[in-house]
Amino acid sequence: MRALIKHHAGTELQYTERPKPVPGPRDVLIRVRKVGICGTDRHIWEWDHWAANRIPVGIITGHEFVGIIEQVGSAVTRYKPGLRVSAEGHISPGVGYNARTGNGHIAKDMVILGVDRDGCFADYVCVPEENVWPVHPSIPDKVAAVLDPIGNAVHTVMTAGVSAKTVLITGVGIIGLMAVTVARAAGASRIFVTDVDPRRLALAKKLGAVAAYHAVNDKGWIKDVKEATRGDGPDVLLEMSGSPSGIKDGFTALRFGGTAAMLGTPAKPLESFDFASHVIFKGATVHGINGRRMFETWYQMEDLLLSGRLELDDIITHELAFEDFRKGFEAMIRGDGIKVVLNLG
Ligand SMILES: NC(=O)c1ccc[n+]([C@@H]2O[C@H](COP(=O)([O-])OP(=O)(O)OC[C@H]3O[C@@H](n4cnc5c(N)ncnc54)[C@H](O)[C@@H]3O)[C@@H](O)[C@H]2O)c1
Ligand SMILES: [Zn+2]
């Protein structure tokens, strides 16, 4: 089968041939139709510090996909060949405290598809039966291919709780833009956003943000957001930049007693963070967001998609043939590509 692998401890991925995987007794073998390129895959492509320390050389990359079940293992009871599915890419060990108490998304010894074991940038992928998500017939393939990051946005928005609240999203990249449309659908009263890329700011406004600020060039934007929110600041912060200044600005703007949901992941430990004023004296509630709740987030996401209220078309900027993966990564690195989907046919 065709596969995109991390062929060496350096940049890029290699297009190659690999044997078709054989499903274990409790695995499902899926013929992949479409995949999404994630920011994580870009880190693996660029071979940054995180990737160099985490990714085993030789692995098939990718974790966002939709496909058709081709074959099921001997012990699989729930699914049959022919079903259109996606899958949760975080594979919980099923044992240990969090896995057994409804918090599988933060289970110890989690294994991630396309990060710790062979992923979906290939004609076939194997996943455990527990991770399979049958896709509702009304959800098109191109959306089903990117349920993973939509799920990140849904998990963040639903954890913070945005109904009838003012929301600030710092960083409207792939997931931040998805969070704009999710927060709107979930009843946010007004959404303010920041980024450092004017194209993303413009798209966030199109998706329903009432104001979009350049985090660096629009001096005084925090004052403007506070003035627009009775002088208090927004009720909710969704931090989606992972940038130290995005995090600091977000907490500076957040109102006293507000709630912050933190998804953006700093590349290294923050050098400084004013915990006393940003969290303690502010009386802020801070949630760390990891992945998607299994599978509460997936049900919420399906219902939000079926409501027809999510606008995702403009966020999926590129649909390319699998062979043109290089163009996809280059578009993301240049910034004109937001969510890139590859078709395997
Ligand atoms: N916690 C999780 O489970 C999880 C899952 C996926 C991604 N992530 C992290 O979430 C973040 C967002 O992911 P993504 O795929 O949308 O990445 P992305 O690169 O598409 O988005 C990040 C955005 O932040 C913007 N930005 C940079 N500096 C900024 C600043 N100072 N102020 C405001 N915006 C700024 C960038 O221009 C970009 O548009 C990343 O840090 C990623 O590593 C976390
Ligand atoms: Zn992803």
C-alpha cells in the first residue's frame, strides 16, 4: 500500500510502499478515503524539538481520517466491513485510574495514532474496535476526515461553557477558527479573537467574531475588548495560540471570576507567568484541555454538525491528491493553507 513515513531523523516525509497491515483480534482494518494534515503532522514534517524527542523513525504518520471498514479482527463484534468510519486517535490502555473513571482522554500510557504507532497517511490503517467512530450519513467525507481537530474545539468550548457569555479566543489557526464557529453554535453572546495573521483574522470575522485584533499591531486591543464588555473583560478565554504572549494577553483581558480553557501548547515551559494576578487574585477557573473526551465530545460534535450551525467550508482551504502531500505541507507552512485534506481515492 501507499504510505507517508518519517523516513529519517530530519525534515519532510517520504512517499513509499508498505505492506497492508493485518488486524489483531480486536482491531478493525480501514481503507482510508481522506486524511487531514494536522499541526502535529507539520511538527513531524519540520522535525522540531518535540518531534525529534517523540516520533520513532520509520513510523507511518497521520491521525485524522475517514474511511471504510475493510476487515475486522476475529473478536470484533460491533462492526462489519463496508461501514464508513473515523476514529479517535488517542488509544487508551483501558486500565488505570483515569481510563476506568470516565477520563480515558487523560489516561496514563496513552498511545497516539501516527505519533507512537503507525497512523493513517496510507491506504489502510488498523485501530482498536473501541476507537472506531461510525460517521453519520449526513456528514460529508471532507468533514469526517477532520473530526479530530473539530473535537479539540468542541472539547475546549464545552468545557469552558460559553452560552450567553462573551468569549475571547487568542489564536485563530486551525482549531481557533473551528472554535469560533463552535462557540457561536453553542450560544456565545459575542466572540472576540486575536491572531498575528490578517487572513485568519478576516476569516474569523466571516465566521461570526464581532471583533478581530492583530495581537501585536493593534495596540490597545485589550482595552477595547474590556470597554466592549462593561469594562470587565470577556467571561471566557479560549487559549488556542500556545504562544507565551497569547497566553499572557488572554489572562490580562479575562474578567475577574472568568473561566479559561487552555488548549494551545507552548513549545517550551513559560519563562514567566504572573500567577498571582492572572489566576489567584482574579479568581479565575483554569481548565487544561487535552484531546477530546471519549466519547462525550464525539456525541456533542455529531449533534453540532447535524444542527447545520457549524461553518467549516472556508476553514478547509485545500483538498489535494495524496501524492500532492508536499503541496499541502508547503501551503500550511506558508500560511495560505489552513486545514488541508488529502484524497486517497
Ligand atoms: N491540547 C491539545 O490536545 C491540543 C490538540 C491540538 C493542538 N494543540 C495546540 O493548540 C494550538 C493550536 O493548534 P492549531 O492546530 O490550531 O495551530 P495553528 O498553528 O493553526 O494555530 C495557532 C495560531 O496562533 C496564532 N498566534 C501565534 N502567536 C500569537 C499571538 N501572540 N497571539 C495570538 N495568536 C497567535 C498563529 O498565527 C496561528 O494562527 C497549538 O499550540 C497546538 O500545539 C493542542
Ligand atoms: Zn490532529
